[in-house]
Amino acid sequence: MQSARRMVSVLGSTGSIGVNTLDVIARHSDRFAVYGLAANSSVAALLAQCLAFRPRYAVMMDEAAAESLRRQLPSDSGTEILQGEAGLAQIVTAAEVDTVMAAIVGAAGLPSALAAAGAGKTVLLANKESLVMGGHLLMQAVRESGARLLPIDSEHNAIFQCMPVQAATCTSSLEGVSKVLLTASGGPFRAWTRARMDEATPEQACAHPNWSMGRKISVDSASLMNKGLELIEACWIFDLTPELIDVVVHPQSIIHSMVQYRDGSVLAQMGNPDMRTPIAYGLGWPDRLVSGVAPLDLIATARLDFEAPDEGRFPCLRLAREAFDAGGTAMAVCNAANEVAVAAFLDGQIRFTAIPLVIEQTLAQMPVLEPISLAVVESADTDARLVATEQVAALMQQGDRRMGLV
């Protein structure tokens, strides 16, 4: 007798992770059905997804976009349009929902990820900012509700695959583990000098050599802040300290991360750079599903290179580690300042090399508070954005070509 299909809500469904998630779901329509879809303002894309997957609910964060989608969606579609945070909460906490793909980019993804964890769902976490900002709150919600958190970032998914796992709770064990090796592609500026990076354009920063990603995360990859955020994320997911994590630059992006054991063994998860692999692993766990990703051709790959990251040219990695060491709301401040700085760079307001300067100055000005509630974290996020915006304005006013060099 065939078991009932698992109901999935996909947050950030029109982004790259959301689109790939729906691709995997479509390959396994006998196992999964879409309960809810959520996007910010991409009406045309969400409309097409609603027609293809016929979810019970579709959520648009933008009110005007929600009304536009409501007008365009056929009356017999069977999909009800919701709007805003209340709509997100509804599609992640509903009793019918088994699994939530949390793929909203940035700080905006924290409340819904927290709601899903609090409701005891299987949370496929692709929003690293949720753990960076509110790691204490999110992991506490997972423990108290009995939720299952599966990492979808390719690096953390690889670590999860290489670590001993307690099957009953789907949690990793550190038994025998001596070190986690977190791989980084190095981004498009891996071999650039700081002087050359000072002249980098948004188009160059977004031209990732291996992965197809959104603009914000592409810039984070170019600055290595993405790896800094992932270091913090790994600390929360696997209960590690930064001293137990080494970042290793691996330009080919074939090994997605490694776990080193006390007996000298190193286990690595390898595969073509395609997010459908970790998505399929998360959706199917503990089973392995067909993802649509081509098998890895080791002969064609030919070589695997490794090098240490240069924190002199890429100080964002150091800043993220320092924020974790500071604890409390420092991580939320670091994330907020980075989001402001990246947006300013993409808008042509500051140079690429000014991004870490904005972050460092914001961290220096903001107090570190205990993250006892979502309200405290969100308040720190708001205040940090104001301070970071002031830093951006100061850089623009000075107009000094050298201000981007930190």
C-alpha cells in the first residue's frame, strides 16, 4: 500500500534554491506534494509555479504583488493567496505540513524558520542567516519541539553526510571527530590583488566560476563572508567551536566539505556543483533520491586543488569568526551590516573592498546583548542596519578612492 505523500512548503520558491527544490519534487510526485509556496514580489514566476504545482496556498510578501497574483490566478486553480508574515506562518505551521524548505534570503528568513522549528517540522535550512542571527533561539526551538533540522547549504550538507548521525533524532555526533574542513571555492576574486579588487564591479563579483546563485550570495562568496557565515552556521548545527573548523579553498568545488577523524581518516563528500544534490538528500533523508544531477566524472575532473584562505585580502572571514567569539547579538549585527554593505556595493555606492570596512565599524559601535528573544535579535538587526547605513553614507560623502582598502 502506497504511503501518503509528504506535504512540503517552499519559502523563497522563486529563488535558485526554491526552483531547484521544485525540480526535485517534480521528479518524485509520488512522494511529495506542495502545500505552500512563498515569494517576495516575483508575480510571474510564482504564478507559473502555482499553475504547475497547484499548492493549497501561495504567499507574497509584497502587498501589491499579492493583489496582482490574486487577479491573475484562475479562479479554479485551488490556490488561496496569502500575504506577509502571517501568511508565511500559516504555511509553515499548518498541521498538514511535514517539511519546510527555508530558503528566504537574508534576515527576512529568520521568523518563518523559527516558526517552522517551533512547530516541530522537518526544516530544510538553506537560509544561513537564520542561524547566524538567531542560532541560540533556533536550536532551542528544535530541541524543545522535537523538530528535525537538515542543512541544505552544500558544505553543511556534506559535513552532515560525513559525520556519524543518530538516526532517531537525525542529529550529528562528534564521536571520533577531530576537525571539520569547510571548503570554499574562493569566488571570482580568488587570485586578484587587493588593488584590483578595489576596482571590481558588481557584474564581476556576481560572476561565480562554479555556482549559479543570486546576486547577494554571489557577492558574499566573492568577499568570503559567505564562508564566514557558514562557519558560524556550522558551529550551531554541529555544536562546534571555530577552533575545530578549518576553511580550505578548493577552486573546483567538487569536494563540498570534509570531516577529519582522530584515527587519521578524512571523509569527503564529492559531487558536481549542483544544489539539487543536497536538496534531494534533505527531502529524501534517510533515503537517497534521484536528483537530476549528472554523476561526477573523476577522469574529466582530473585534479583537485587546495589552499589556505588569505584573510588579509578577504577580512570578512575574520570578522565573522570574531562575531561568533563575541557571542550574543554580535552575529546578528555582523549579518545586518554585511547585508547593508553588499546592497550598497550592488547599487554602486561603495567599492567592493569597502564591504568589510562597513562591517568592522558597525561591529565596533554596536553593543553586544544576550539574544533572549526574537524581539531582541530583530532590534539589534534594525539598529545595526542604521549604523551600517551611516557608514555607507560617510564613505560616499568622503569619496576617497582609498576608503575601500581595509
